[in-house]
Amino acid sequence: MKILLTGAAGFIGSNLAKNLSAMSYQLSAFIRYNSRADIGLLSTLPAELLSQIDVIFGDLRDPSAILEAAQGCDLIYHLGALISIPYSYLHPVETVQSNVLGTLNILEAARQLSIPVVHTSTSEVYGTAIRVPIDEEHPLQGQSPYSASKIGADKLVEAYYKSFNVPAITVRPFNTYGPGQSARAVIPTIITQALTQDHLNLGSLDTKRDFTYVDDTVTGFLMAGQALMDALQAMRERQAAKESATEKMRKLKQQRKEQQAASPTKKPFPTDSLNPETGDPLIKKPGETSPISHPAPFLIDHDPSEGGDYSQLSNSDSYQLPAMKYPSKASGTSYEIPERSEWYQLVGETYNLGTGRDVTIGEITEIILKIVGKPGLPINLVPERIRPAKSEVMRLLSDNSKAREQLGWRPTVSLEEGLERTIAWISDHLDHYRIGTYER
């Protein structure tokens, strides 16, 4: 199977690329062009995996580049976006063009080439929680140019599914963190300073976030992609079965017509069924009376499409889907009829990927300082690191029950374990960071 992955040079994208390559998929990694041929975090992949990836440089805003990159693909993972909230304050036009128009170009290519899409949203689209935990039906609030652009992208995915039947699933991660993440995010910002300085420069400590370890997020993407492909397979099986039933019905009708033509007592409309005096048909409309008292000398055949017990050949909308439970294509799982499956209902849906646990930035700072052995390190609140008051998202806490029930996904890495892994990686790669610099 051939897969196009946008945003492959980024934090989540590179981890997803590593997994897809290890699973022996034919992977095309779409990366924003730069004059240095920099492939970002893909460069951290083992050489044997990286060598199997076809790297394509381009721009999401270029529809021809996307269409060319998508040729021959069976699935698109769309992770490419400008994701920095502070950067979106400075460059809202570029943010909207990349995130909204870029997604539009992906969807249009998918529409033209009949390719399913796993689209990436963000928990930021919810804004400050109106209710917790936040399920997928929570209102969307554009509290920054970035979140507004992602709302626009999400709605385009919804529109292309509903208007053009482009099969898609939207994955909505909650604050992913882990090894390799840049200091644009808060956890690497705290860790790098805690390891190298005698104080911390931070923004608001009161906001609450639901932090999800990168391995768990990537697993969610993989499950969403597999579920989407398997749902489409189930729908194809359903359509094939319906077409088979339709063909059986056609043959039955044809057989009955042939029997009718061969029978001397069954004629479509025999001429002797007319009143010999007036020329009127002997069969009247309901409620009318006939001047001829004797019954019509012919039989009216029953049309199966007008009723009757033809359930074994039914091609109605109540046809039952094949019973399945996320089989692997390689497993050769057979489809059993007539048990109903809900697979097709996954297409067009959105799924939260979060742990269901939130902490304040102040609390996670204390956990990190304890792990690195510097509890009580002074914290300076820096005004430039604080968002505008109405733009700040004060709380994000996920309800992940839909992903658990429909995708079978669940987080497996605790916050403490994930932080220990992340601290260990950053300790060995401090040269990757501009420590103390506010990264937008």
C-alpha cells in the first residue's frame, strides 16, 4: 500500500513516518521546500528506514504539487500545517493559507484521485473548555489565528465528505509531547532550562493541558488509518453484496417474464378484455363499476418490486453489512453475512486523542524539576510568553471514550513515565536547542 504523509519532517509526522516505514508501507513524505534540502526530524530515523522513504519537497499551498505527490497513493495522512500559536499572531495570513488552503488542496487531490484521508486537527479548536471533559461535540472556538485556521480546515474535511463523499477521518490530538519535540512547545522549554539554568523563564502557570505522549498519539493515527481503510473495504463488500442481490432480482424478473410469455393464460393485456360494445377496458379504476358482470378473462401477474416476501433477494437500504471487527488485510478475515457492522459509521467522524488527565503548567513544572533534581528552582514570568487574555485557552481536558470504543485506542504511557523519557532524550541532545530563546 502506498501512503502520502504531509508534515513528515515535524515532530508527530516523523514519528508516524518511522512507524509506517517499519511496517513496510511504500511511503512518500511531503516536506516544505527549503534551499538546504533539510528533511527536519526525518533525519533522526534509522538509515535503513529513511532509505525506504521517498522524500518530496513542495508546498501545501501549491495544488499541482499536491496532486502530483498523491498520484498512485492509497491513503493520505495529512499532518502538514503551521502549528505555532505565537507565530500565528505574527503571520496570520501565512497561517491561514498553509492550514486552510493546504487542506483544501489535499482534499481536492483526494477527490480527483479517490483517495481516503486521515486529517489532523488539534485540541486548540475547542478553545477554553465550556464543559469538561471535552468530547467531540464540544463547541469550536477560534481563540487564535492558528485555532481558527484549523477549525476552517476541519470544516473543509467535513464539507468534502458530505458534499463529495471524500472518505476521511479526523484525528484531534491533545498536546502531544515526547523526545524530539522543539522548544516551541512548553515541555521542552521547561526541560532545557531546568537542565542548564538556575532559573526558568515561562509564561502563564495557571493554564491546564491534557498532555499525551507521542507514541500514544502515533498509535492513534495508525489505528485511524487502518479503521478508515477497513471501513472502506466493508463498504465495498456491502456494495458488492447489494449488486449481487440486484442481479438476482433482475434474473428473477426476467424468468417470470419468460414464463408469462410462454403461458397461454397470462397475457400483458389481452384484446378480449375489452367491452365488445364500447371498447372500454374491463378493468376499471378503484371505485368504478363495470357494465360487464363477469370477471376479466386474464390474470394480473404480481410484480416482486411491489411487495411480497422476497427477503432473500432484497436490495433495499436495510441490507445488513458484513460482520467485522477491525481485521487486518493480511489476515484474510472473511466477511460473514448478515450480522450488521457499524464500520461504515467511522467514515466522516472525529476522534479525540488525549489521556483524560489535565495538569497546570505550574504542576508539570514541579514534576519536571523533581525529576531533574532541582525542586524549587525560581520561575520568572515573562510578559512576551503570555498570550492575549481573550486568546489564552485556560483548560483542555479530553473525553477519549469515542476513540476507545470505536478505534480501540487508549493511552498507555503515564505523564511521569513520558516526562522521564523526554528528559533523558533532551539531556542527550541539548545541542538541538537554542536554550533560553523564546521560540515562536
